[in-house]
Amino acid sequence: MSLLLSFIIVLIGIYGLTTSENIIKSVVCLNITQTAVILLFLNFGNLNDGNIPIIDNSILKIVDPLPQALMITAIVIGASITSLALIISIKIFHYYGTLNWKKLLEREG
């Protein structure tokens, strides 16, 4: 169920990316897609009745900590990209006076 929900949220984010005309909305949709992909990867790494690997050596079912470590890295990189995209969108607004993709492409073309 949670895999299906994560996949649906990814599709919602991609749909928002393809239909939004505002740069800020595109950044938000990119964040939605990133968050859904992170949830998807964490669901793949989930193990029912699994324990953390540092408790005891006699535990048979342990959860792999690698997906969590990779997703923490993805969260940090995503936050950096988001802040950079928002700063660039502020600079674009100050220079061109708009955040609309179509108007920006018309001025360049």
C-alpha cells in the first residue's frame, strides 16, 4: 500500500513539473517528487519485524542501514538544490521581473 502511495505522489510531482508555469511552483513540485522517491527507497529497505543491527548479535532479522544513510544524503543534497534554485529564481525575478517560464522563454527567443 505504501509503495503504491509513494508511486502516486511521484506521479503527482511529475505532473506538477510538466504543467506549472511558475518557477517557484516547479521547485515545490521537484521537492514533492524528491520526497516521494525518498519514501519509496525507504519502503524498499523496510523489513517486517526487523531490528536495528547494533542491539545484539543473536538477532536473526536485521534492517539494512544503507538505504537510510543514502536517503539522509539525498535529503541534504535536495535541501541544497532547493535553496540554490530559490536564490536563482529571486535573481531571475529581479532581472526579468517575472517568474513565468513562457514569458522568460519568449524574451530569450
